[in-house]
Amino acid sequence: MLGMTEDLLKRSPFANLMIPGIILLLVFGAVPLLTVGAMMRRPPLKGLGRVHPFRDMYSAWAVSLYIGFGLIIWIMVQTYMMNGVGAVHLLYMSLGMAIQAVTMLPSVQGYFRLGEENIH
């Protein structure tokens, strides 16, 4: 639908655009939406507390940090595989860095820091 051809994938491990599309939909579509929902409602996220080293932070905060890292890494790998950089890459690289910057703001960290109660 976007007019992309499979020539873009000649330096990648993918034969067609379906697998990268599914990865993008899940990792950078569904997971961020679920994370935003969790950050807004702050439900207990038992189990997620075991997969991040930030024991004093709400688990969804750590997931947002990882989403930013993941987006930056995805774009870096994509530009390598495509052997070029476009405006869309700069946009999404900037978005990944913005996610990182906002997540690391002291006010945001303070809001998601766990108190006496453990809501992991």
C-alpha cells in the first residue's frame, strides 16, 4: 500500500515485508499502547518487576524506557540494511530519543517511583 518494494530488503534477513511488518505492529504498536494504558491506570504488573533492574520504579516506566531503546536500535539497523537514511528515519530516531528523554525526566521518574506499596 505504501509502494515499498522488496528491493529494500536485499541486505536484510527477510524475504518479504510481512515479518518486519508484524514485528513493527506488535513491538512498536501494541506494546506501546499497552504501556501507555498501564502508565495511565497503574495496575499491578506482577512478573514484569523481574525483567528490569529498576526495583524502585513502576514496571511500565521501565517498559517505556525499553521501547525508546528498541526504536533507536530498530532504526539504526534499518538504515544499515537499506544502506541509506531518509526523513522518516530521522523522525523515528528523534521519536526514540524523545521517549528516552521524557522517561528520564526527574518529574516523570518521581511520578513512577514506588512508595511503600509495591505495585509491580
